[in-house]
Amino acid sequence: MKLSGGRVLDDVLAVPDSASAVFGDRLELAVAYAAQLAGAGIERGLLGPREVPRIWDRHILNSAVVAELVDEGRVVADVGSGAGLPGIPLAIARPDLEVVLIEPLLRRSEFLTETVAALGLDGVSVLRSRSEDVRPRARFDVVTARAVAPMDRLAGWTLPLLRPGGVLLALKGRSVSEELADSAASLARMGAASWRVEEAGAGVVDPVTRVAVVVAGSSGTGPKKDVRQRRTKR
């Protein structure tokens, strides 16, 4: 299977067994996306060549399992989408979602536009913009972000995009609990109603995907600290 840019590599075609459980009858789309990342994504500098053997576990599945934390039929903005992570794997796994990939850089947004068209992802669109320039505000149910910025800066960019009660899902590393605790004052000041840590992908990815979950407040809703970590039930 080939898309623009590309060679199909053995590492990409060696699909993990867990991918079938995540993507079901849309697994072929996930394989095509993996080929696009390993081809045009590497050639255009969106991923480093050393990432090819880790495309499934570290990038595609690590992103797709966030679907566990998203309710049905939501409108999702993927901020700083880059190579389409986590937005494209999420959209492949969850065709019920409407996903907007927000990316300010021309080179990356062109890659996203080409990839979405090649995969035929009808529920996905690409918006070339900085998150702070997106209009209208308070439009999205969910905002996702992966390796974009520290939590206080990320929340400042993304919370205004969320409807009251909407959720920011920030994919983070092992220090996510400490980062949330250190950002508590900023989150409260920006109107977050609550924040916590979730884990997604148990039995699918190792290590599991660690996600900072920040709920946008509504008028008259004060902040509630909730930095407890709990394992997401599957």
C-alpha cells in the first residue's frame, strides 16, 4: 500500500495485534496512515527517521487510545496537530467524531491536507491557524494536544476554544501529575473547573498513555482541584 512520499517499510507493515482491537474494520486506514508517516512524514521532517520502528506503539496507538476518554459524537480540535497526532488516529478509530486539525505551519498543514484527502477521512478538516486565532471561540467539545507546550501555556491557548464543560486532553509523560499540580493556580485563574490525570490504553500500549484532563468551567463555576490519578477502565 502506498501514499504520496512513499516507500512502505517492513516496520510499518508489521501491524501489532492490538491495532486490530483499536481500529477494527478501519485498520486498513491506520496502516495507510502509518505508511504516510514513514514516507512523506519522514521526508518532510515531521518525524525523525529513528521513529519508524516506533510508529505504531509510540505514535499511532499511543494517540488512538485517547478515544477511551471521548464521548460519542463530539466535535474535537487537535491543536498543534503537526503530523496529525493524536487527531488522525483518533478520527480513524472513532468515525463518529468531527475532528478539526489545527496547525499554523504551512509545511505541516499541507501534509495534513494531503493525508486527510488520501485516506478519505470525511469527518476531518484542516485549519491552518494558531489556536489563539481560531474563531469562533467556545466551539469545541474536546481539545486534544500532544507534546505542544507546558500545561499553563497550553491551557491558555486551548481553554477558550472549549464550550462550558468541554475537556482538554493533553497527552503527557510520566511527570504529568507534578505538572498539573504546579499549574493549579494558573488553571484556576483561567477558569478551569477541574483537572486530573487519566491513563488510557491499558493492554494496548506499554507504557499506557498518560493524559491531563482539564474541564473548562462555565459561568459561576469555581475551580475544583482533582489531581488524583486513576486507571481508566476498559
